[in-house]
Amino acid sequence: MYVTYYPGAKPVYEREQNIMSKVIQKPEIVCLCGSTRFLNEYAEANRRLTIEGKIVLSIGSQASNLTPEEKTRADKLHLHKIEMANRVHILNVGGYVGQSTQREIAFAIAHEKRFTWSDPTAGAQYLVDNWDALAALMASF
């Protein structure tokens, strides 16, 4: 039997950890992706998913408020958020998917993430219409 110790806490035995992990269900982590021009949709999706009991990872700032260097850093950070997530939710308002969001979709697919769309019909059509471009981007990850 293994013992896990956390500084300042009592040792937890493996059997007890297995029991606790079955009792305490971890919430799903969802990363929001989409154009930062849709701030209202980000806020609404964040609110809705939080009420549903999800942990929501979202944008840190509107792209138009960032310098080019800050935008590059924020884009890289967002890819790490996608890696952390169980699912990616694409905010494709009016069917719109910009260049940064396209890269995030390709990254999510390359990392075998589940994803959903705010407009599922337009999302499915987007995948059909842009699969070659997504495949080229996926190869870079």
C-alpha cells in the first residue's frame, strides 16, 4: 500500500484515495475559443457553463487592447488553456471563425480534445469546408 503525504496534512493511504476519488467527481473543464469581438457571448457562455458546474477557461483580454507582443503571448497562453481543458467550446457567432480561432481548433483536434460549437450547424459546415487548412495547421503542432 502506498502513502501520499502533503506537507502539513495527515498521510492519505492509497485505498482511501481511491474511495475519495469515486465520491468526489471532478467538474469538467471547458475552454472558450472564438473571436474577442464577441465579448457578450463570452460572458454569457462563461455564466451558463459555470451555473452548469463547469470550470471555465476563457480569454484574458480583448485582442484590440494588446500590443503585438502581448497578443502573441496571450495566444500561446490560450493554447495551454486548451491543453488543460476536457472540452473546447467554440463561439462561432454567425458562423464566424477567425484566423486565431482556426489555429485553436486545429490545436484542439491535434490534442484530441472534444469540442462543441455555439452554432453546431455552422461548426459542422466549417469543418467540412476548412478541413485541408486545419490539417495543415495540425501538422505544425
